[in-house]
Amino acid sequence: MTFHLDPGKTALVLIDVQNGTLAMPLAPYDRATLVTATQRLGQAFLAASAPIVTVTIAFSGDGGDRLAQAVDMPMQLPAGGPPPGWSELAPEIAALPATVRIVKRQWSAFFGTELDLQLRRRGITSIVIGGIATNFGVESTARDGWQHGYAVIVAQDASTSLGAEMHEFALTKTLPRVSRIRSSADIIAALGREA
């Protein structure tokens, strides 16, 4: 099914394409594949003069801004905290001229940040989301985007997780309830750019 994206009302939101998350065992797409796919989307948005939003997760040196309530499977950070450069974007993504840069401290790029404000002030009504992890940061941002009234598109091949089964479950069971799932090629074509 074809669809159209208005570059003046659509933003690309790249979630956690940063050194720390890229060092994790990613699947179904590894670091190189994910970075290539997200960079390709970024270049298409740049060519269409559509906004690019880069999102990273980072914490203060003392970790006091991390969520710490008891859960059965807490997220693991390296012993001693994140190493230097952990929250820096992959160089290929850092080279994209982002319109907005967001730092978050939980899964969703909307919660506790000015993402919604920055998108609304630019007249954005649709967001394309890609990055890490499909079933954590991407899904949480998609859910919140949908709840904020944005039309959400998830770039299937520009998102990855910590396991192929987690990626697949999110794309087939939860994300279709709050978004449209499309390939990068379809998204680029919808912007009016060649894939």
C-alpha cells in the first residue's frame, strides 16, 4: 500500500543510535546494518528538507537521574557506570545536521523531554521512528507519539533489538496498534525521494 509523507510536516526521530547501545548484541540487524539504514533515512530527510531529531539516553555522573524502582529484570549498565563516549551518537549519525537533539533518561523520547514542544512548534504531524531498541525505546516513543496525536511510522529495517524475536514481536503484535510499519525504501519513496 502506497502512502505519502509531507516533508514539511514529517520528522525523522532516531532513537539511541549511540556508542553504548550499538555495542550491545543487536538482532536482527547488527551495528553496521542499523547505522547504514538510519543514515540512509537521515540523508533522505535532509534532501527533502524535513527535520531530523536525534535522541540519546544519558545519565548524570552519580546516576541519580536513573529510574531505580524494583523490577524483575533491571536494565544493566557496565560495571562502574557508562564508559566515556557511551552516550555519543555513532559518527555517521552525529554527522547528520539534526534540527533537534534530545537527551532522555528513560525509554520514551517524549517523557520528561521537550520533544513534543519542538515538534509542535515546527508544525510536525507525522513522525518516522527508527533506532534501538525496537521493543524498548522505539516502541515507547511510538506509543507516546500516538498518544500525543502524531501519525507514527516505524522504520522496520532501521530498528533493531537485543534479539530477533523481540524485534519481531514488537513489529507484529504491539506497534501496528499505534503506528504504520514500513521499510526504509517505502518511507523514502513516500517523501518523494528515490530509495
